[in-house]
Amino acid sequence: MKILIIASLWPEPTSSAAGRRMVDLLSLFHKQAWSITYACTAAESEYCYPLDALNIKKQAVAVNDSAFDAFIRALSPDIVLFDRFMIEEQFSWRVEQQCPEAMTVLETSDLHCLRQARQLAVKQGRQVTQSDLTHELAYREIASILRTDLTLVISQVEMQLLKTVYKIDEALLVYFPFVVQEKDIQQRVDSWPSYEQRKGFISIGNFKHAPNWDAVQFLKQQIWPLIKQKLPEAELFVYGAYPPPKATQLDKPEDGFHIKGRAIAVQEVMQKARVCLAPLRFGAGLKGKLLDAMEFGTPSITTAIGAEGMHDNLPWNGYIAEVPQDIAESAVSLYGDKAHWHTCQSYGVDILHHCYSSSVFSQALMDKLLSIYEELNAHRQQNFQGGMLKHHRMKSTKYMSLWIEEKNKQTE
């Protein structure tokens, strides 16, 4: 089986949860002994996962460039996976034109339309409404899902949203969360530093991701001063890839507020901390930072948005709070309560086993992928809306792309 991944970024598992998830997928395909090609529109990063370790071929590609046609025609993949809906918009018509029998798959690390709706609501100081979910980005993202043979959905909450609000046929969707190897869980538990060996708080998240940057500002301006009133000696270490100057300017060691930048070894920095803070006010998908906290034995304080879809009604491995006063009080309480801190650690282990077992979810994904691949024509015939959208895309996106390509040639 040959699979082609078309992506806007090279996978950086030390930079983002999306990078970790892509590596999970690549590792799964590698275990099937599939031939994997990773084609990317971005320049290769120094933090890119070593794809050579999985025998993955790398290919640079560009949007609005017919050179891609010859590339994919020669490759002739059985399956094509788009790493986000904007890449599907740019490349899927070329895939369909050159390799019409290739199965198409869309990866959604989160629903962009849901994240945007929540961000707007927070900015305007109100709750999300139904009308927030029917903006231009939603039309584009849902159209992309309908055009694709199978979409990977990371959160059960988003599965329900797609089925109930957007009326997507479940046959087009598969639930695939982050996955953790069962054998690794106990090994990590055995290596956890003790309560006494840990000091301080940690917050972590890629600064390019708007929910993370908002959370850092929320911490700095409204939460951390309240924690410092109760714990004058406390320190908070804020990690995240690609911190902009406006973030590094928040570094105030005298206030115990440290902007540290990229964490090359998440396990090392997470296990030094006693409590993880993730006061996310908007966002979507699952939060890799909170999964890391569970894996490395660091109880966490987060919001309902942060914990959404992550624990299947099991007790949270810490506290869930919304307003600054409650978040700060929860953080102070958890930091100083050794017995409850250990209880929260055990809650995290329960969540890992119940919600993220690789053996369960990886097999379910492969079963669905292969069942659709084997009956692809019948599957497509059941998706009339998707076929209709493909037809219209071929008449619009295709010719716009060709026009841009010709225009670019004239300006060279």
C-alpha cells in the first residue's frame, strides 16, 4: 500500500500537539509496512521529526504548480492524506484529476471553525451561539470534509458536532484521538519523580497557536498575581515553541514568571513541575499539553475548554475551573495537598488507559480505512453531497489555481 501525505508543515512533535499526532499517524502507517511519502509546501525545519527513521520519502511541493501533477501521477498512491482542510482545498482537485482511484483522507487536529467561533465569542465577552458555527470558515471546512472519503476526528465532542449540527454522515468520519502505548504507561509511572522532588508550576504550548498565547496573557495578567499572593516563593515556567518578542517581554524572574521558549524534552521539564496550568479560554480538539501532563505525572488545572473530550467523564487529574479566582485557589490547593496530588496522578493514569489506548484506536482506524478502500466506489456513491461539491470545486478552484499559475509565470 502506498500512502502520500500532503502537508502545510513538516511534523514537529516538540513544537505542537499536531506534530505529535502526525508522528503517531506516520508510525502507525509504518507498522503496516506501507510505502510512505511526505510532501510538504513549507521549508524543512531543523525541528522536523527524522522521517528517515521510518523510511519515509520526503518531497517539496508548491501550491498552484502543475509540477505536482507529474509527481503524483508517477507516484500513483493508493491513499492520499491531507494534513488540514486548506491543503485539501489546494490539492484535492489535482489528486482527483491525476489519480481518481486514490482514496482521500482528511486529518483534523481540531475543527478550525469551532476554534474560530469560540475565539470570537471570548473576544466579544459572550457565549458561542449557533450562528457562530455557520461562518465562511465553517462552509469551507465542512465542504472539505464532505469531499473527502474519510475524515479523522480527534475529539468525541467534535464527532457529535459534525453529526448533529453539520449533519455529516458517520460513514465519512472516524474517531481517532491521541494514542499512548499501553506498555509505556507503567514504565513512565515507575520513573516519575516524587511530590517532594518537584517544584513550581509549568505552562506549555506553541506560541503560534492563538489559544496558547491567550492563555499565557490570562495567566500573567489575572491568575499568577493571585497565586503569588498565597505562594510568594512560587515560580511558573512557561514553555512553548516560537515565542514572539511580545511573549519574551513578559519574562519577569523577579515575579517568578519565566518565559523559557521551546522545550526540547517535554518529559524533563514536565516532570520537574508539581502542577501544570492550562487556563484555555477557547480552542478545539484535544490538548496535547494535558496528555503530556498525565503521562509524566503532573496534575493539572484547566478549564472546561481544556478538558473537553479528554476524560470521558472520568475524574479529572486535577481541577477544572473557569474564573481567575477559582483557578488560582485550585492551583494553590493542589500544589500544597500531597495526598490529593497523588490521587490526581492516579486519575491521570486511569484516563490514559481508558481514553488513549493505541491498541484500541489504532486498530479501529485501520479497520475503517481498509474497509472504505476496498469498497471505495460504493462508498462514494453514497456520498452525493460530496460528489456535488467535487463537481463545483473542479469548476472553480481548479481554474482559479490554473489562472494563478499562469499569472505567476508572467511575473517571473
